[in-house]
Amino acid sequence: MSAAGRMALVLLVALAVRTAAGEEVWRTRAVAKLYGVYSPRGFFNIVVRLKCLESAEWVKLDLKRAQITVDFEPGEEVSKEDLARVQHEAGYRPGPVELFRVTGETVDHSAPGWMRLKSPPPKKTAQRVRMARRQRG
Amino acid sequence: MGALVAWGVAQASPATFVTALPVATDQLLVRFNFQSILGTQDFLGLQMPVNVGYGLTSRWAIFANFNQAYGSLGATTARPELSSWGAQDTTVFARYTIFKVDRPRSTFRIAPLAGAFLPWGDNALRYKGGPYLPGILQTGSGTVDPYFGVTMGFNSTSWGWAADTTYRANPVASQGISPGSELRSDGQIEIWLYPRHLPEEGLPKTVVLSYEMNYTKDSDTYIDGTLAPLSTGTVLKHDLFLELGTLRWQIGVGAQVPLMQSFDTPNHLRERAGAFLFFEYYLSAPDWRHRRSNT
């Protein structure tokens, strides 16, 4: 292979690696304002219903802002209606919900108020392993 | 066997459990209580009620209260020392949130309730197979007693209030001691001691000081189906509680002092003081009815 050919191959590999690295795993993040929740017990009502959303993985409870922030499993979609239903089934009037897509750097669950909702079920774990393998190429 | 005493003193007044606070669908709430009461005639009453709540839907909740109790009366010239122990009547009721106003960090709710006291206790306990023990040492009413009422409350991150009124209609049993029907009203006000200022992020533990008043009016008692004259009573008590709350549990300690005790007979047993301890735990019930995937 000529020098130019080797150079082209290196550039292609570098481009492929960057593309793979650039395909960062995204999560759906939902921020829901809460109406009627005023105490830790009230937040538990919300948590009970959130646990029924199978892809809900992390939740941040903020009393002063009267809101929850929910991070779902990577690649999972949710709707505003799902979050409104969570609030309704917890016994409260649903508040407004906003949905975002967040990626690696913005997903930090070490701030005060974050708690993990549950361990992912085996099926989801297998999906995650397959996804990680695909990303590694 | 000594002076017949009415039911009201034996029924300790817990921190208002009949609340309008929401219970999420498929949520379980379990509350363990320990209550002690000291009264005249060397009366000692110990109760260990366990309250269980379950959220059927966002508005319907069902509750069951199980109770074990011990009571003893000191010896007098007219009688020996008496005591009893056992399961008391079990309460089951359903509550429906008929009206609510939910705002950021506050809620106001009104919820009627209805159910019954089931005769798990005994209303014909005797002393060594002889005469009946006094009413205060009986553990049941002997009948299924319809129970209904209404509860309401406002709560926020700085203060709150709650009130309830309930009526327990006690039919007359053909045997044993039948306590009279009971009208009861509770009022409560609470303030948050901690945190005084909410943190910018997260969910803090809370410390709440709660003041409560309990009013009870008992109708006439019946013995073996016959009216026992001069057996009504009216009692007003007040309580002070300190409660620590977290996401999954709440613990509280309190004291009770009677304000007013009015009975038909002057030698009626009267409460002197009471003490309370409770632990409330929240957990998710199996959610097979509503489990779903949003994927």
C-alpha cells in the first residue's frame, strides 16, 4: 500500500472512531412540577407510581422547587402523558411536564436529591450489554 | 363488679390517623403505635394498634386498624385487682377524596369515609367466670358497628391543620357489655420546626410539632341488653406530638392530658395522662394491576 493509501486508511479509521465516539448515549429527562406535594411522604407517593414506569431509572426530588426530575434508561422514550399519569395515580393534580434529551456530561446523579428507582431488570441489562457491544464496534 | 365505666377512656386518642392525606395507587402504609394511659383507680391501659392503609385508586383508599390492648384496675375494698388482655375490635373503612385543591407545596382535601368495627374483641369478659369485668376492661363491643365520618385538612411546607368527625353506631348486644355509640371529633394544627428554610435542592428530613384536641361523646351503655343508667360521658383531651419524617418513614412521640371529663357519676374512672409512640412506614404494594411499560 502506498503512503497515500496508508494515510487515507488512517484518516478513515480516525473518522470512524470519532463517529462512534460521537454517538453518545442519550437519555430522556423529564422535569415535572408537582401540585399538592408538600412533604417527604408526598414524594413517596410519587416514587411509588414512578416505579411502575419500567424505564424510569433515576429521580431527583426537590421540595423547594416542588418538582421531580426523572432520568429514563438510555434510549427510552416517554411522553408527557406518562408523567401526568404518574402524578394523577399518586393522588395529585398533574403539573406541567417538560421533556429533554440529555447526554453523558449532563447526566450527573451525585447531586442532592437523586435516588435510583430500581435495579434494571435482566432483560434491560441484556439490551444494555448488546448496545455497549455495538458501540464498541 | 365495681363501678361500670364507659368506653371512652380506654380508647386512646392517637395522633389523628383519620387523615385526608393522599395514599398513592398501590401504596401501602403501615403504622405501629404504642399508647399508654394512666387513670384514677390505679388504671393502666396499654394499646398496640397497627394501622394499615392501601391506595386502591388515586381517590379511594382502604384502611384497617388492628389493636391489642392490656388494661388493669387496682384493687379496692369492693373488688380485687382486675385486668384483661387481648385483641380489640378491628376497624375497616374506605375513604374517598371528594374534593381537593393541589397547589405547589400545599394541598387541601376533604374525604368522607365509611366502614365498620368488626367484633374481634370480647364484650363478655368475666372475673374468674363470675361477674363481668368493668366496661373499660372489655376488649370488644360484641357487634358489627357501622362507622362513618368525614375528614379534611390543609398542609403546606410551613404549617397545616386537620379535622375529622366520626360516628360509631354501637348496636346493643344481647349478652355482655355494649358500649354506647360514640361521636368523636379531632382537630389538629402543626408547624414545621425543621427545616425553617428549605434547601435549594433535595428532600430534607422534617421535624413537625403537632397540637391536637380530641372530643368524644359516649351514649348509654347496655348490659345484657338492658340499659345501664347514668353511663354517658363526654371527654375533651389535648395532645402534643413531635414527629420526624423522611421519604420512607415517620416516627413520633407525644403526650396527652385531659382538659375536660364529664360523666354521669362522680366516681367515674378518669384519665390522668397518656403517652404515645408511633412509627409509620411507607412501601409499594405489588403493582400487578397497573404495571406497564412506556417503551
